Amino acid sequence: MNGTLDITIPEEFTNVALVDYTDFSNANLSGGSGSDWTISGTNDVAIKNSVDHLSFQATTPAGYGVNTQWEFDTRFTGTGGKEVSGVDYITEANVLVQVTWESYNDAAHQNQDDLFDQAGEDTAYMFGKGYEASTAYHVGYYDGDGAKLLSDGVSSNSTGDLSSLCYFPTYQGSAVAGTWHSVVYKDGVASPPETYIASDPDSVVEDSFEVTAEAIPEFPTVISAIAVAGACGGIYFWMRRRLVYVKA
Amino acid sequence: MSRLRIILVASLVILGVLVVFTVFRPMVSGEKYSKVSRESVIQREDEWIIQYSIVNREGKDMNYIINWSAGGETYSERVLLKDGGIFTYIQHVYPETVKEGKAHLSIHKGGEATPFEESTYYIRFD
């Protein structure tokens, strides 16, 4: 009984608020504005099992990256049937910041698209938010067989946005249609492996999209048609010029 | 059909066959090799983009190692390219990453110590 729960949340978090404090009805939130947040509360009833509920929400500011380890210092002090000496950690929460990574069929990243099945849809424009600001990454692209086609060394901008693209016709005749994968790796941590690894723990995030054979043509049809037509027209014109008209 | 027209038709047929063979069955010398192609260096307002492709004509799957260094930082990546495959490497270069205005790239084939492709880029941001 009368145990005191104190949780310290780093000042970098915003929109901090209590969500469920059923077992700590007098819990209050203080701090922010340049100092760490603190949630304090007293348990309502004696803790008889290992579970008491107190939850809160918090938002990381833009620019903080994925896999950043945050520590929420949680301390519970109280007395009961057993004397407690000192302060014991109840738990430490590690927060995984989720980033986004999606494919689009336009350079402005307006049309999210997971299916590239037309001759005109020849580029997957990748875009995501929530990355560490101004940080170097490599994006690996893998075809339907898991073969690596492209590695794009690109950095996030000052607000943690990351973008990349894959132009399919480059891989005419060599890439396999099907489910392609775009996987982000942070420089200094890992580089895109030689072949696709599903849910690679070394990766930051990945996205998959379908690429059909129509999007990676075997041969540029337009160019071949123009070339052959031009050659035929040229030969015909030359031979016409050599015609000698004979007076009847 | 006049003889002239016959010659015209025959030449067009031969031309078409040659075009088809050029595309679908290109003549190769028989020599096995790897090469770097489609190399391009593009300048944008706030970055340079260096891009190239590796083509594997070794007759078998090949491993490559790409090494990139700029501004004291180094990066290395392994590539497994199947026979006849194409791999593209793109490196965006930003002002803060090229302190001395120089970047170096080398590509090693298999376990060879000597790179089969090596380039130094002198980059300046105005």
C-alpha cells in the first residue's frame, strides 16, 4: 500500500498524456517545456499480483530515427509485508520508433502504388518519414527471385525524410518479375546483402510491391519500330531516286 | 513484280532478320568478362549523383565488392550477380560528405585484390 510510482520521460517527447491510470487514480503529469516529464502516482490498493495498470502516450519529435533506444525510468517505492530498502527498478521500457517506407508511381509521392503492371509505370518512387535527420542510408532493391538489382546510397534530409527510386527498364532481360522488395539499411550498421533477406534484423524498414513483365519490357518496342521503319523508308527512298524513266 | 522491287523486298527481309538477331541473339566474341557500363555523373543543386552498372558476362555467377570512400568515410558492399545480370550502384554525394572535394570508387571481382574498375571523382560544390 501507499507505494509511489514515478516515471521519467525524456524531454524530447511531446504530447505526453496519461491514458490508463486505473490503479493509480491520483496520478499526475508534470514537466515538459525543456525539462523531462514526470508521472507520479500512488497505488490505490495493495499490490497482490505482478500487474498494475498505468499507461501513457507520447510522441517523438520529427527527425528521431528508428531503433533509437529510449529509457523510461520507472521506479516504485512502497512498504508492505516486506521492508523495502533502497529503490528498485520495476521496468525499463525500450521504445522502437517506427518509420514509413512506401512505393509510389509518381515523383511527387502522391499516388501510393504497390502494383506496377503497365509499360508506363516503369519507376518505383520510394519515400518515407521518421528517419534520423541527415543520415546516410543504402536502399537495396531485389527482384522476384531475391536478386539484388540496385543499391542507392542516399541520405535523409533535415526533417528525417528519405527518398529513392528504381527504374525498371534498366534491368531488361535480367530481372525477374514478381514481388520486389525495397529495403533500407543504415550506413555503419549494415549494407544491403547480396540476396534478399525477409525481415532482416539488420535493416531499418522494408517495403514490397509487385512488378509485372509489362513494366520491365524485354526490348524497347518503340525504338525498334522506329529503327526498322526508318531503315525501310531509307532504302525505298534511295531506290526510288535511282529509277530511270524510259520513254515509251 | 519488277526485279527492282524484288531486290527491295529481299533487302528489307535481310534487314529485319539482322535487326532481330542483333536484339535477341547478339554476337559475342566468346570472351568472358565483367564490365562497368552506363556510368554517369549528374550535378544537381545540392548534390552530385554518381551512377554506374556492372554487367556480368563471365558465364557464371560472380561476386563483386564495391568500395566507396569520401571525406574520410568508407563504405563497402557485396554483390552477387548471376550470369548475364545487371547491377546498378548509385551514390548521392552531398557537400558535407566531400570535405576534400574527392571521392574514390573501386570494384573488385571475386576475391581479386586488384580492382577491375577504379575511379576518382573530383567534386566541387559552387
